Amino acid sequence: MYTIEMAYARMRELQDLANRSRAHQPTATKRRALKRAAKKR
């Protein structure tokens, strides 16, 4: 049986993996720069 709790735990695992892989990429800094540029407008 597949419970809501199991699905939630799996979702959290995937989010953690996504966050970890995103931290290693330079796209996060680009995103920050874009946010800063948007504020200036």
C-alpha cells in the first residue's frame, strides 16, 4: 500500500536532491543577478 506519508517523504527526497544539485550550478547566481536587475527598474 502506498500512503500519503510515503508520497510526502519521496517528494521531500526529490526536493532535497534538486536543491543539492542546484547549489552546484552557477545558475543560482545568475538568478540573483536577474532579481537585482529587476528591482532597479
